[in-house]
Amino acid sequence: MTAITFWMLKAFGLLIVLSAVSCIFEVPTLNDKMKCSYGERGSLTATCVNATPAYFKLTLYKFDHLDETLKCLNCTLKIIESNTFDLSGNMIRVLDISNSGVEMLKPKAFMGLVFLQHLQLNNNQIRSIFPGTFIGTKKIEQLNLENNEISILVEGGFAELLQLSVLNLRSNNIKIIDPRAFSGLQKLVLLDLGFNQITDLHQSLVNLTALEVLKMEHNLIHQLSGSEFSSLANLYQLNLSANLLVDNFTIHMQPGNQLKSLSLSHNQIEELKFGMAHLDTLEELQLSFNNISDIGNNMFEGMFSLRQLELPYNNLSQFKTGWFSGLPQLTSLNFSHNHIEEIVISSVFPLRNLHFLDLSNNALGTFDYSALISRLPGLTYLRLESNKLPCSLEDEMETEFENDNFKFVLEDDASTRQVCALPPASKPASTLHDTCMVDKSGSVSSLDIIIFVVFSLVMAAIAVLFYLQFLIYKGVQLTRPKRVASTVQLIASEDDHREDEFVNDRV
């Protein structure tokens, strides 16, 4: 019994030891947890799962000409050391290590990827790009660093990327850009710096002579001296929306530039009086969601190619046709969601190419459509919904434009509230001409003074005439009784004479 018990205890102990050993070896191994495999036939994609930086050289998978794309899933690549991807025989053109927990890139991190063209590093925790990081990868054309934690762009961080055409640095924490941060990027076409904390560009863009698209939205830029973009002769699109620009800034382009689209929406601009030079190729100007209450004279001077002008969600109280003189190519105007109460016809020359005008969601009380359309003969679509216009206006306009190729909207079909109203009894007309307007300061125009003087003189003359007529009438009344008395006496004397003659005859 004792021997049996001994052997049972010994067997039980051995079982415990074996269980412990098996638990130890349950740690993920290269063979059963980390693996690289080829995708579907013809995909030209190799996928590595749960890999660490060291695994790429230890894997038994052989990279060859069929592996044009290497994609990493659920990888843990905190620090990418030098030569991590120096894989014999590889012809990788696309490397996707996004969402891989990358925090640091050591110099020569991508050495060996001599055919690499697209590098996806987005959605990691990279804090900086140091000089030498991309040594050995001269063919990279697109680099995606979106949604990382980069705060400073140091000098020469991208110097080796001589073929780079697209650089995405969107949604980082970039505050400072070294003036030579983009040196060497002579072929860069698109630069996305949106959603960062940049306050000043200094001269960091001067060497990007091939740049066509620059995205700077949602930053902290509050001042532009004018020279930041002057060297960007090929710039096609510039987005500066959602910054802190007020009024005193300048956008100066060199003659012969190619700028077509400029967005200044969602800033803090109050008056359109800032400086813009050599924008003769500009076709689209976005100024929505600002605090604009006034537009300076000749603000759009020189924008001969402007086709679309967006000014919704501002504080304008007037709409003047004269603002757009000198814009022969203008086809679309959006002034919706302002506080416009009057339309001022002040232009000499009509805007013949304007087809679309949006004045919806304003405070217009009356609307002289004949006067407006006389300056906009090419208008085909007019939006006027959500104003204070009279209900009768719709019938009038339907009758007027029944046979014309002209569409207008006066009612908001999605709204349940009343969209038209009876015109106020004594409210002045909302469509005016500049020649009879009262000055903003409250002073009266010379024409009004002349009218008042003439009216006063006429009234005085009428009063004098009435007074003279009264005097004449009174004089006639005073003299009339004497003439009656003498006549009575004359008649009486004649009667007495006749009576005497009658008595004598009787005698």
C-alpha cells in the first residue's frame, strides 16, 4: 500500500511538472503566432501578422518579385531599427505599417527597400522624423504620416526623398517648421499640413517650386506677410480655412502663377480689405463662415478669371452689384445666411455670365427683380427662400418670367413656418440705387437738400398767393355797401321828381 501510494504521488508530481512546462511554452512562437503569407492569387500582396521588427529577417517566407505590397496587421513595431526591412530579393513597392504602434524611426530604418514607392506610416505614435531616416529609399513617391504625434519638422528630415510627390502630415501636433524642413523636395506636388498647430510658415515653403496643392486648414495661423507663397509658381489650390486670420494679412503671388482655388472660410475676417496681388488666374474664392460686414471698393480688382464666389454665413447687410465690376467670368454668387436687407444697383456694366445667385436666408423685405435682372441678364437660377418677402411676389415673378428660361425659389419646401409676409405699410424699398442713398453716418445727400429747398419755396409762393387773394376779396367787400346806398338815393330822387310832376298835372 505504501509503494502504491509512493508511485501515485510520483506520477502526480510529474504531471504537475509537465503542465508547468507546457504553460511556459505557450508563449507565442515564430511559427504559430507571427507569420507572413501571400494573399489571393494575383493580389501581389504579402501580409505579415503580429510581427515585431526582428521577425521580418527571421521569417521563413521568401519575398520575391510577386510581393509588390507588404502589409502588416496587428504588428508591434515600437522602434524600427536600421535595416529592419533589408530583405534579400524583395521588390516591395508598397509598405503599409499603419496602426502598428510605431514610436521611433531610426536612421536607415527602411534601408533595403530600393523599389519602395508608397510608404504608409499613418495612425502611429511617431514623434519626429530625423535626418537619415529614409537613406536608401530614393524612389518613394508617396509618404503618409497622418495621425501621428510629430511636433517639430526638423531640417533635412525628408532630404533623401528626391522623388517624393505626395506628403501627408495631416492631424499631427506640428507647431514649428524649420525653414529647411522640406529641402530637397523638388518634385513635391501635394503637401497636407491640415489639422495641426502651426502659427507661422516663415520661409519654409520657398523651395517647393513644383507644389500644386497646399492644405493648411485647421491650424493657428493669424498673420500672413505676403511672401509665404510667392515662390509657388505652380500652386493650383490653397486651403487656409479654419485658421485665425482677421483683416490685416496679405496673399501675394508672383505674376504668371497658376492659383485657381483659394479657401479662407472659417476664419475671423470682418472686412474684405486685405491685400491680394496677382490673382488673375483665380477661379474659386471661398469666404464663408467669417464675420464679414463690409466689402472694400475694388476688393476683387484684377480677378479676371473668377467664376465662383462664396460668402454665406457672414454679417453683410447690403448686396451691391458694383462690388463685382470687373469680373467678366463670374458665374456663381452665394450670399445666403447673411443679414441682407437691401439690394443696391450700383454697377454700370452688367454681369452677363452670372447664372446662379443665392440670396436665401436673409432679411429682404421687398425685391425689385426687374432692376436686379437688368444688371444680370444671364441669370437662370435665383434663390430667395427664407426672407421677408411679400406673398404676392411669387405670382408676379411667375407671370413675368413665364416664357423665360429662368428658375427662382421663394419658398423653403422643408420648412413648416410661413415663408412670405405682407409688406410693411411704410417700409422703404429694399432695392435702391446709389444716387439716392443716405450716407451711413446719417448725413443727407445734396439731392435731398435741393428737393427740400425747392419744396419750401413752392409752399411759400402758394402761401403768398393765398394771402393776396384774401386781401383782394376783403377790399371788394368793404367798397360794396357805398355803391348800393348811392344807387338807392338816385332811385329815390327820381321817384320824388316823378311824384311832383304827377301832382302838377292833377292841378
